[in-house]
Amino acid sequence: MASQGLRITDQRKTLAKLFAESPGYLAPKAVYEYMGKSYTGLSFDTVYRNLRVMEELGVLEQVVFEEGVKFKLHCREHDHHHHMICLQCGRTYPITYCPMEQTIVPDDFKVVKHKFEVFGYCKDCGQDEPILGEG
């Protein structure tokens, strides 16, 4: 964060530590409740703004789940990739193939950013989940 010109505050250190110790995705509300234990008077807007700044700097990744947006520490992969995400435990698996390679982009459209996530259940969480297309 410091290399990007962002001032390192105690709150941001606490946020970074929380995400470093959390293997899955965290909802902004859960982050706010955690932060509120240490920082009285902290507003939800401040927490959310810090999450967005950390996401813009590439420290955190943001994913939109059915129940809303969640964040996690940016994965360490250096090559462009996408994710399969377990809906129960939040475990992620890299997808090394990028579907944009097969996407025909119209001449009058300029792609500046894209995301591709596949949601499902890992082998530990999905033993009782029906597979799409099955009864």
C-alpha cells in the first residue's frame, strides 16, 4: 500500500492483518463489525472506502456473490487468471484459461477490464449439493 502512495494507518494495518489471516471472502459488514471492536466511532462508510481503495490498489480482490459484494486478499498468482469459488467455504481454484480469448469483441467496443468467476462447491462442501441439470 505504501508503494502506491497510500498512508498506512492503524486501521489499514488492522484491515490488512484481518485479510491476511482470513482464507475466504469477507463481507463489508463483517469487516465493519470486526473493526468496530477495536475502533470506536468508526463508520461503515470509512471501512467500505478503505476496502475499495485496497481493491483498487490490487491488495484485495472483490467478487459479487448473490448476497452481495465480498473481498479477500489478492491471490499471489502473477499470470492472468480467473477463479472457481466454493460457495460454502470460499476456497478458490484458478482457471488458467481466459474466456476473453474466445470472445468476439465488436469493433465499436473497447474492453478495459473483465472478470470471470465460476461458483459451485468444492469436494469437501458439496457432497450433498445437487449438480446442475440433475434432479
